[in-house]
Amino acid sequence: MLYDLIIIGGGPAALTAGIYGARKKLKILILADKPSWQVSSASLLENYPGFKSIAGSELLKIMREQLESYEVEMKDGAVIKIDKKDKGIFIAKTKDKEYSARAMIIASGRLPKKLGVVGEDEFIGRGVSYCATCDAPLFSGKNVAVIGGGNAGLEAALELASYAKKVYILEIGERFSGDEISQERLKKTGKVEFILNARTREIKGEKFVKALVYEDRKTGEIFNLEVEGIFVEIGSLPSIGFAKDLVEVNEFGEIVINPFGNETKTLGLFAAGDVTNVLYKQIIIAAGEGAKAALSAHKYLIKSA
């Protein structure tokens, strides 16, 4: 089957592109390995128009329900490679199948950065997590650590404070970069300890995590925190490993697009959202970029028909 448009991703950019493309009567397939990690891990959004506050997972659910009211096909599956064949046809390859379309939008978002320390991979799912919203209830009454002092780290700590006995927040720098309001909220819980200049060295445990080892960057002193959960919130990387042959990337690994129409360097291939070099990584901006990409793809399809 030949689709008009394949959209890769499951976040706001991809879902909005699907809605706009469907309203243009395009035959669309959306391929997503899983819901957007960035949005689903946000415990509370207070800056998305139309909602005073809403959980990220709930916003995604509403977007998906709106999309499902249109004739858009959605399939679960990680795209491992895309190609452009003769006559301008794009191929999206998953582990088990290939799909073809006349145009394509990459809206695959970002993946969490890892610490790269001993024990991290070993204890993923056994105390090491990258999603507080997903896993916080599992650590009720336990001591946990959050690595990262930006907004993502502070939001994770706020989520965890509702369940955990004690929450440590470790920041490698000399100050926390997250919002002051969030810091004040955390202080008021009486459960949170802020630790600056902390470089994580190792994660220890047996069947599950038992401790986190960190170094004070100023003194060189080594500390051992007894915790049962470690939540890594140190940023993210664009998810574009499947597309590198067809796109130009910047020094941050983001897809370079024409900001007016979201075109990539390959004719008929568009990109939207946090996977691109768009200046601000915000949900509302990702949604707008998805709309732009879909409208540009529709214009391209009309011209190339």
C-alpha cells in the first residue's frame, strides 16, 4: 500500500501533523515505537493554552483521541531506517515490515541521556529510571535520588516527593538551573535535600539498586548515598539514528530544517518538533511545528502529483 504521508513519532508534533494532514484528506500512516517520552514524563504542565494545568500523559491522550476521530492509520513499531527510492517514494523500515509513502515527516522527538557510569545499564528497571511519572509510585516510603538540577529534575523530584520518604537532588554544577518556584515547592515538602557539585561515579546494588556513589567536584571527597531508586534527568538527544543518510544535522545532532516550511535537505522529507533545530523545545511549539510540516507536505504532494 502506498500512503500519501508517513509520520514518524508519537508526540505533540506527530499527532498534530496527523490531524492537519487528515483534514487535508491525505492517506496517512503514523509509526511510533511508544508515546513521547518527553511529554508523558511531565507530571504537570501549566503553560499549554487551554489548560490551567494538565498531566503530560493526559494531554497526549486527548490529542490521540482527537486524531482517532479522523481516518488515520496508526501502528506501533520502531522505525530502524528510512530510504528514498526511485520516483520519489519513501520507505520506512521497521523490524518486521516496510511501509511506503510519497512524503514523510520525522517527528520522533528525543531520548533521555544516560549517565554513562558503572551500574547504570545493569539496574535499568531495577531501581534506575528515566521517568518519574511512570515509576514514582513504585518507590513509596523509600529513599531516592534525582540526577539533574534543571526543570526536568525538579519536576521529577516534585513527583517523587508525593511518594518517597526522602529525595536527594544532585546537580553537577554550582547552582540549580530549574525554576525558583519549583525549588521553593520542593523545600516546603521537608523531604528534599539539595546537593551541588556532585558528579555521579557509580550505581551499586545486588538484585536492585542500593546506593549511589558521587564525588564532590570541589573537594574530591567521595560520598555513598543509600537509595533504592535513581532517576536520571540530565537532558536528551534527538532520535534520528534511522534518518542520518537523508538529513543534515547540526552540532547537537538535531535535524536542520527550513524554518518556514520544515523541509529537510531531501525533497519530500519534512521534520518537526524537538528532533529539529527549532530554537525552543516546548510542547506548544512542537505542536505548531507539526502543523507547519503537515501543511508543507500537503503543498509538496499537490505539486508533485
